[in-house]
Amino acid sequence: MTKYVYIYALTCPETGIIRYVGKTIDLAARYKKHLYKNVKTRCRNWIESLKARGLKPQLRILIKTDEAFANFWETRVIKRFKETGIPLTNLTDGGEGGDTLSAHPNKEDIARRSALHRKGLMVGEKNPMYGKKHSEEHKKHLSKKIQGMYDSGAITLPAKTPEQRRAIGERLKKHNYLSTPEGRKKDSENNSLAKNPNASIYEFTDPCGVKYTVIGSLKKFCKEHKLRRTSVMLYLKDGRRNLHGWVCIKRGKNRLLRRGGNHENR
């Protein structure tokens, strides 16, 4: 199902001039957020000035597009409006957002006051962790919390340049950290067995003679190769089902359990 994104504009109810451009998938919720969210931005200050006179900004849809092109159209519209002299309250150029300070008209004053506020604030005995150490339990808790933020996408690392990736590859190769595809496959199988030592191992051979090893669940493998899992289980049980040229052997931990159709147990 295609997910649509709306590129919208907030206009002045008195003059009709566009003052803000944004993107959203829920126009009603986004408009309500503009009206009532308590944050200090240029757009919010403009909306407050309208509300003081008993007015509200008008929302106008500019473009309806796919999610993949939303950032492109938002940045393009904002750039075009700024080039034509429209007084937008946007602090960034759109897309994924970014540094709101560099486009702020009072950026130098804000940076100066922020530096004065931070100066000497967390130094020496003023630091709340001065002379203290985190417990091992708290360190583990922080590690899990930060890892969860990376996994959820709340924290993203900047993309590495080709030169950086090449340098990292050379260092890994120097210390023999790079493995072959066969080695990586074996590591993956060992990790699966480590999580579930009693997991069954299925060995498949397709009609062309290519062999596959599956550890644990057959659901994903059968779906990828258009096999019915129930047919595979019945094939292993009595060999009466036709797997369209496939051959399957089920193994337990270091031993053969069943070979489809032959009823061999060892």
C-alpha cells in the first residue's frame, strides 16, 4: 500500500502570503500541533501573533507525493519560495531537518549566550559526577539504552566516505578480521546453534544439486524457495510427498534423525 505525504503551506488569513512550508501524513494532527505546541520558533511566534488578534493560519496543500519523494519536494518548494522573496518562517531548508541555528537571524547572539551559560558550569566540583563512579549495573543499563536508541533509529551515525571505508577494510585485513563468505556462513550457523543447542538441522538439495543448510525454523526457507512446510514434514516422515526434485535430510545435534523416504535412523 502506497504511503502518501502532503507538502503543505501555512498562509496568513489576512494577506494570503505563505509563511511556512512543511510535510506530513496527517494534516489534521499536524495543523493542531502548529496551533498548540509550546515551542519557541519563528513559525510559532507568528502563529501566536495571529491568535492574539483572534486569527488562525490557513493550511493549504501544495503537493501530494509518495513518501520516497517527500524530502525532495519539500526542499525544492522551500528553496523556490525563498528565491522569490517569500518571507518564510522556516529555519531549515526542509528534508530531514537540520541545524536551525545557522539560519537564525540572531545566531551570533544565541551562540554567545549559550557559550557563556556553559562556561565553567560542569567543571571540577560543579560536575554532579565529581568524585563518583557509575556502578557496573548502571553501566550495563546505559549500554542497553544507547544500543536500543541506535537500533530504533533515534541515533544515527554519519555515513562514511569511500576513503574511510577503504581504510577500515585495510586495517581489518591486516589483522585478519575479514572472513570469507563460507566462514561468515559458518559463524552464522554456530551462533544459531549457540542460541538453541537442540535445534534441528535440515539439509536440502535442490534439483540442480545445490545444497542448503537450515537451522531451526523452516518457515522462511520454504517461503523463499516456494516449498510447503507441511509437505516437507510429511516427506521426512514417510517420503510420500513430492518435493519437485528436492531432497531433504533432518539432523539433530551431531546425528541423523530422518532421511526423507528412506526411514534411516542412526
